[in-house]
Amino acid sequence: MACEATAYARAGLIGNPSDGYFGKTISISVRNFAAKASIYESPEVEIIPSVQDRSKYSSVHELANDVKRQGYYGAVRLMKATIRKFVDYCDTHGIALADRNFSIRYRSTIPRRVGLAGSSALVTATLRCLMEFYGVEIPISIQPNVILSVENEELGISAGLQDRVIQVYEGCVFMDFDRARMESQGCGAYERLDTGLLPNLFIAYRTDAAEGSEVFHNNIRERWSLGDPEVVAAMNDFAAYAQEARDLLVAGRGNEIGPLLDQNFDRRRSIYAIDPINVEMIERARAAGAHCKFAGSGGAIVGTYPDERTFARLAETFAETNTAILKPQIVPEELPALR
């Protein structure tokens, strides 16, 4: 038996990073980039490394450049942790797994370390493969929690549910992570939004290295856990921006959400120390006539633009830097059912 699963990059349109703090967000799939996992029956369980997990280099300079682009951690640990959590889930729920082993491999086109959720995409694709291989059904509303536990509990990486929700549900989703609901039901309220309501969107990302999200989030979480009033107020503000954007979209006023993206970034900047290169991306986009914010933890931005002339100016200004720009492909051929 063999099977393959795909999960796409994502962009946090608005509200992030409040998803890890009982907030609200809107996120979109970015089908321009994907992670794929392939699994097939074999005598032993084997995780097959890809080129991104290599440990042999032609020189110390090649090693240094590879670490700058890819970081120190490859994907094998993510897949190993996903398998462990899948087994834990099955054991906890009394699900007997068939007595067969597998080999699993992966490949990904998602740019690494720029906040487009490449790690969670790989975990999502791996979990989907395991579910199909063993014939296990995990409710769609619970899958994001299992995926998040891989990084939070197994690997100690601070993250929220947003990335996992959009990579499971796909399309454009408004997420409300109300504390009472999360604690009573174990998941947030997820509302799929019509992508036809969205304004013109672009994504730009650095083609050199950025900071990993596990580094980016840690200090803020500690401050939030300690009740730092500045951080708590900021998380409430992020959630309010997402709610207002959702209401505008549903009312058919999607072209008005741009200034909210600007507010989201400016508020984020008030509590985070942000890499000046990432700030420059925002400033260049704004100077070209766009509204924008971080798509994730830094290294990529998502924004709105009014017309093609503005998009051309964006492309021109980013051509001067180590920055690529694209229009996100959001809607998949078939969306999984909400339940």
C-alpha cells in the first residue's frame, strides 16, 4: 500500500499572533507552495531524509550558507514527532493499528524560515499520510490540535493553532479561539469565508534567511503568561482587528480591510523587537501604495493592493532587494467539509 498527502503554505491575513493567546485570526491557504509526504509499506519503519537534511558538504562555507538558509533542524525530527503523536492519539482512543510498517519520505517547496508555515505543513501532510495508511479517522476539528501538539509538546516549539487550522481546512478561515470554548471543547470556532470576498492580495518574502518562529515567539509568551498588561492588551487588539476584518468581508466590504492590516503590524511592532530588514519590507510596500503586515513570524508579508499598477510598483521596489513577490493561489479544487 502506498499513499501521498499534501499540505499548503499559509499566510496569516490578520489577527496573528493572537491565535496562541485565545484570540481571533483570519488565515488563507497559499497553494503556490506545498509540502508532500509519501508513505509505502516496507519491512521496517524508516524516515527517509531529503536533501534538506543532509550532513555532507563540499566546504565549511557551504555548510555555513546552508545553515543560514535552512537553520539547524531538518524535517526528520518533525516526522518522527508526528508519528509519535499519531501513535499516542490512537492508543488514547483505543484505536488498534494494523501490524505493518512503512517508509516515509517528504519534499517541500515552501520557503523555510520566513513565516509561511513550512514546518506545520510537513506535519499536516505526514499526519494525513498516517491516517490513510492505517485507515484512522481523526475529526477535522481535532486534527489541528494533534498537529500543534507535535511542535508544542514533543519539540518544545511555541506556536498557536492558526497554521494548523488553515492547513487542515484550507481556503480562507476566520478562527475564534475563545478561552471558554477552547477549554470546554478543545477547539475554536472555525468559519470558512468566501474567498471571492477578499480584496487583491499579494505575498512578498525574503529569499535570504530569517528567524525561526520558535525563537520569535518565546519571550512574548512568557510575558503573556505573567500577565504583562501591554502584551495582554496587544493580543486583545489583534483579535479585534480580525473580528472587524471578518465583519467587513461578510458585508461585502473587503476592500476596506487594508488599514486594519497596517494597524496589526504597527501594534505588533509596539511589543516585538523586529528585524530592520523585515521592517523595510513593510515600508517599501506601504510606499508603493499597499497595506500589509507579517504573514507569520517574520520574513514574509501579506497585503492588499488596489490595482495592477500598484502591484507593478510593488514588484519593482522588491526587485531591488532579496525579496520575491507573488499573488497567492488560495482556493483548492475541493474543500474538506466543516464538521
